[in-house]
Amino acid sequence: MQILNILIMAILVYVLAWMQKSYKSFTNRVFTGLGLGILFGVSMQVFYGQGSEIISNTLQWTNIIGSGYVSLLKMIVIPLIMVSIASSVINAEESENSSIAKMSTTIIGLLLVTCGIAALISIFTSLVFNLSAEGLISGAKEAARMSYLEGKVGDVSNASSLINQIVGIIPDNPFKAMTGAGNNSTIGVVIFSALVGMATRKIKKNDKKTFELIQNGVNAAQSVVLKLVQMVLGLTPYGVLALMTKVCASSNFVEISRLGNFVVATYVALALMFGVHLLMIMLCGVSPIIFLKKAWTVLTFAFTSRTSAGSIPMNIDCQTKKLGVPNSIASMSAGIGATVGQNGCGGVYPAMLAVMIATATGINVLEPAFFVKLVIVVVIASLGGAGIGGGATIAALIVLPIMGLPIELVGLLIAIEPILDQGRTALNVSGAMATGVVTAKLLGSLDKEIYNDGEGKAVLNRG
């Protein structure tokens, strides 16, 4: 049966390849991959049963496509951020150079403000759904997972440790950050690349020839990296097919149904926060419908892959080619947004858990002292916990102890993490993209002609 499953996957891959040769649009191929993956994954659950060894063995082979694609995306993240930001700063006009600080502070400010809004929405959504941790007991599996996570995150439950996390955003070893190692590698590369660009501009005043050599070298490197990005993104339909097959074939629907109220409440909060993103864009005087249409493919990948960092190349590509955001703003909003102020992982999830536990312990969540403190802690933790492996679970382990709440519930919800993490990751990426559009509009650098163009300037439709 395993061979039959692998053969079916091969046929599905061939279907996507045929669509590409037939010049079907990139968006159509992505959604076809999504639909086929759902159908194949659910079918395996129906025929073999949840947790079947046949499914497990099949996924080991199909994961070559899915995991391989995600690895390729992660491979190009750091080079893309480096050359994009450095090139943008180096090539900026003199009048634009002074706005770099304004651009970065606007991006970080918007991400943190929206993270706080996400926390507020989650608090009131939890109350509407009457969420409570009372009666929920975690088993041995969840307890073991909790012990592992507590060891991984370390002691970040006090103010001094949280401050160290914030200071740690500045890379003490940029070469280590370039390897992707460390808690804050992505934002560290953003900062270092911007500083390299600024230093290169200062050379221009005294040694124009050297400046031009560096400028040409960086621009050439950017051309190579962008072509590599285009090549990797062309594989998206196949990656989505394999990733969605894994999600649907391995999800524990019994656990999901048992905690269904929490799952529904989470997605309501995520949907409301996504509406806030669209509202932000509308208030800036541009169409949220156009944003939704052009960002949908990126959000679909984020949903299936569950990786904010892996979505950075698609994020930047969509912002610059379809939404008219300058490369410098797109690179910074995508890079910083993958680690700081994540609306889904850093805002919605820890706030919702805090309310559930507080309600069960008799705390009045509507007391201003509680929910104001919770929002502040969530926002600070989303900055201090930037880039720590473990995403929303780690964010919760930072927020709950600071609020004086027990952390045992985190272990129980690990069973339904995949289905929750899909929506949270999509919201993270949506927040980063919306921040890029809003920042560009506020700074007067959004290209409305590209933004309003129905076809955009995407080069992937026939790739």
C-alpha cells in the first residue's frame, strides 16, 4: 500500500508539472496543489486510520518534497535579506537616506501596536467563548513535552532576562547570525545589513571609486539572489501539495474535536485580527481587496508550511512586484515581522492562554490592572522573545510566568498545535505584509500604479 501511495503522489506531482507546461497561472497551480494535498491526506486518514504505520511510512517519502522545499526557502532567507537591505540603503538617493531610521521605527512600531491589538482581541474573544482551563488535565506525553520546552526556553520569566532578550536583538557576532544560528539571527542580519549599507554610503564622500566598486558588487549579488529566489518560488505548488498532504494525513482530529471550542475561538480571533490588517490598509487610502487578492498565495503558503521565516522570500517578492512596496521597506517588514511583534504567535496565542488560566483560577480578567498588564507583557515579550525556536509555545512560556500564572495548560494544547499554528503563521505573515504596505504609504513611497495593477508585475505566472 505504501508503494501505491507514493505512486499516487507521483501522479499528483505530474499533474502540477503538466499545468506548468500548459502555462496555467501560478496562483491556480498553488491552489490546485492545496486542494490535491487536502484530498490525498484526508483519503489516507479515511482508508488507513489516524496514526497508521502506512501513513507514517508514506509521509517519510512525501516529506522529501515538502521539507526539501521549506529547506530551500530557509536557505535563501539570509542571503535575500542581506543583499536586499544593503542594496536598498546603498542605492538610496540622498533625500531618502535620512528616512531609513524613520522607516525602521515605523515598521517596528506598527508591528508592536498590532501585536497589542491582537492581544486585546484575544482577551475579549476568550470571554465571549467562555474559555477556561478548568478541568483540563495534561497527560504524560504533554508533560514530557513541557519539560523539554521549559529547558529549551530557559529562564525568561523575570524582567532582567527579558531585557537581555531585547538587548540580544543586536548581533554580537554577525557571522553567526548569517548562519541562522542563535535566537535572533534574522533580525540580527537585518540590523547588520542596514549598518553595512550606511557605512558604504559614508565611503562615497571620500572615495567614490571604491564606493562604486562595492555598489556594483552588491547589485550583482542581488541580481543572482533574486534569480535564485525566482527559481525556488517556482516550486511552491509542489511544496504546498506535500505540506498539505502531511497536515491532513497526520492531524489528530479527535484531539481537535475535544478542544474544539478553543480552536474555534482562536480562529475567530485570528480572523478579527486579519480584518484589522485590512482596515489599516483601507485607512491608508488603498484597496484592501487588492491586497487580499495579491497576498493570498503568500498567505496560503504560510498556512500550509507553518513557517514565518520560510515565507520571507515570497513575502518580499509579493510586496515589491505586486503591491508596489519599495525593496528596502519590503525587506525590513518581512525580516523584522518574522521575529518581532508577531500578531498570531506573539499576540493572539499567549493572551488567550493567559485568559483561560486566569479565569480558571478566579481572576477577574476584566480588571484593568490585569488586562492592561497582560497586553503590555505580550507586546514586550513579542520583542524580547524574537526568533526563539518554538514560536507561540515559547511566547506563552514567557508571558504566563510573568503574569503569575501556571504553565501546565501549554502542554495539553501541544496536541492540537499544528492546526492552530497554521492560522497563526498566516496572520504573522499578513501582519508583516500589511505593515510594509502601510509604511510605504505613510512615507509616500508606495507605487500605486503597481498596487492597483490587476496583474501585478509577478514573474511566476509562467514560471
